[in-house]
Amino acid sequence: MLVAPLVQRLVRMDPRVVVLNNVPPQDVITRDNVSVKVSAVVCFRVVGAGKAILQVAKPFEATSQYAQTTVRSVLGQHELDELLAQRDRLNQDIQRILDQATDAWGIKVASVEIKDVDITETMIRAIARQVEAARTLAQQPQAMQLRYLQTLADISSEKTSTIVFPLPLDLIRPLLEQSDT
């Protein structure tokens, strides 16, 4: 290949798949306000060398930066249990969004994998307390009645014009049984 000096320069682009392991862990606040650190791996390759050189100054760095913001924005729209249980779907969503954005740069994103989801120690303790409370409520029906009354007190303190007052099933069960006979 001939290169005209001072007018052209030769830039080599590797057509092989590049693995971005250096996407640093991102602080994500999920839709249910849980703070987690998420790291990901992005695999892409340059399919249009001309675009990769002319459209963006540093294609690898730009892809990494865009991957970071996409991970934060996509995962922030979901709750923690979705993030843990539906990784494949979330990986595909991130990959699709990232691929659309980098297409103009001549880059094809092959895959995105959420590598680690780290929950903070304080959040682990809070989840454990909720699980313990749920066990207590399940074992003692009186505790459920207390929780019910606390919820009614919380609702009544709000400035709403309509309050739905459900009756506990214990109170209306005898009436239901009489109507069946």
C-alpha cells in the first residue's frame, strides 16, 4: 500500500475481537434504591476501520466510557432481584444499546456480560433483617395484625381523600362459612 507523506498516514486496526476487561466497577442505584457495584466485560471488534479512525478519536476508550454509562443507566431502571435473576436479558439490553451507539464508529459489540454484582455490607444486613421480620410475621398471626395496624396508621397520616379499609379474613370467615351452608 502506498502512502502519500504529509497527506496520508497509515493506521493499523486489528479486526479481531477485543475484550474490554477494564470496564471498572460502576456504582449503580437500582430502582428500589439499593446501591450496588457492578462490573462488566464488553467484547467488540472494529468492522469499519475508516469510521473508527475518522468518527472517534480513541475508539477503544470511547467504547469503554460508553459501556460504563450504559451499564449504569440500564441497570438503574431495574430492581435488585431483576438484576440478580435476569442477567441474560440485561446483558442483551446493554449490548443492543451499546451496539447501536458504536455502529457510527465502525464498531460491532459482540457481547456484554455482567461480571460481578456486589452488594454493600450494610445492604446485606438490611436484607437479612427484612427476611427475619418476614419469618416472624409468618410464624405469628398476631404479628401480622400488628403490621396491618401499623400500615393503617401510616396511611392515615398521609393527606389522601380515600382510604381503603380491608377487613381481615379472620373477621369475615364465619360469615362466608354461613353463606355457603
